[in-house]
Amino acid sequence: MTAMNELRLEASRTVVLIIDFQERLLPAMAHAEASLNNAGRLADAARELGLPLLVTEQYPKGIGPTVAALRDKLSATPLDKLEFSVAQNPRAAALLAGWRHAGRDTVLVAGIEAHVCVWQTVADLRAAGWRVHVAADATSSRTVENWNTAKGLWQAAGAVVTSTEAALFDLVRGAQHPNFKAISKLIK
């Protein structure tokens, strides 16, 4: 596979992972509304394109559940975890292994906090051989400095840093795709 192919998303190979958009955590984020809106677009696109979707909650007893605006888009209950890295959670790891066995080798990631749970997840997924794309505009940290640190770490780990819009249009590849109109509406 060429380096250019590594930069592209293919719907048949992609899993969407949305990390810890929770009630008590989200308000403290630097770009809370924008990152939540973009994570919601990714959840909608996963449903529209038939992509596996995993949503997690970090210690929901303490941090609260997934925010309603995102929870209302889900067909499954978010997976609760205590580990910062989703890849270190046994139930999440089993789901990812099943999807990988079915031919999916790419994870499109959104989440908070960018420099903690998202970073550790990206590092562990890359170490396990996954292709990882991070929708940077669907991530946030409490400070811009921490988000910038996270972006550098993702890139150093070999992840592709992208945007929600770039990822969604990469998944459909053009106006001839049967879901193009539905995906286009998510961006407007």
C-alpha cells in the first residue's frame, strides 16, 4: 500500500470512535460546541454509511453520561470505561478485534480530552497496527495548548490529522455515491 493510500479513508475499512463527550466534562473544553457538533456529524455519517460506531464514557458515575445531543443519535448504549485509552478497555478491545477480523483496519477518532484519552487511544491503536485518522475539529481539551500538544503527539504516532468535513467527503469520494446528498446535508 502506498503512503497516499494510507492518507485516505475507505468506508468499508473504517470504524468511528467517539470518546467521552460527557455532561460534566464537555463544558470545560476550549471548543466544546464545535467539537460536539462535529462528533455528532460523525455519528450521523456512521449511521448513514453503515459504519461501526463505538462511543465511550470515562467513569460515568463521576463525570456523567454522554451529553444528550450526542446520546440521542446513538443506537447503542455508550461503553463505560475507567482506562484513559479505549484500546486498553477489554470490552472495547473485543469490539475492535471483531471489526478488524471483519476487514476493518481504520479508526476515525473524535473525542475529549485530546491530550489524555484521545492521545492514549491513538497511541495504543497505532501500536496495535491500526490506521488512525483523528478529526481534529471533533476533539478538544481544556486549553488550546493541550490540544496543540495532542495534535503533535497524534502526528508523531503516525495518525492522519484531518477534519470532519474532509473525512466525510473522503468516505463518499464523490457525488455519484448513493449517500452523497445525505452526507452533504450533514456539513451544511
